Amino acid sequence: MSERLTHTGPLWRWTGGNGGSWHFLSIDGAAGEALSGTALMRRLEQTIGGFGSLKVRATIGGSSFATSVFPSKSAGWMLPVKASVRKAEGLAEGDAVTVVLEV
């Protein structure tokens, strides 16, 4: 049985020391708490991914993709949003993005 969570937040960019950059959506609030609860259960079951990640299916607009969310000490959970999804959905840094996650 999968759980469906909906969250809206701003798309933000992180730039690494090598000049590369990645775009993320922070998942916090009720959706973030639900992810944390799922992560706790997966730890107990010993089925959690590397770095404490959770595999999810994310849908943004008409784009649906498999990825993982990663815990962040300051931002709840981080969902990477790849370039092909940003291009298909016309998204840029700072845009409000609504995502449906299936955990």
C-alpha cells in the first residue's frame, strides 16, 4: 500500500564546489512529517535507502518520475527535480511547485 502526499513549495538551486548545480523542492510541514514517519518505519524494518533516503514516485504537472527524497537537517526532506522535468513543466528557480509523492 502506498501513501500519497501533496506539497507545494519554491524550487531552489544548490551549487556545488565544482560549478555544477542541482534543483530541489524542500518537503516540510505535514508532508515532511509523514515522510519522517515512513522513514522511521523503514529503519525499523531495515529497508531504508542509503543516506536515509526514501524511494518515491513524484508527479509535477504532467511529469511523473521515480526518484528518492533525502533528509535535510535544515529543510525537512529534499526532492531533486531534474532538468528534463523542469523543462517539460516550464519551471525555474523560485517558482512555486506542487508535487504529489507516492511513498
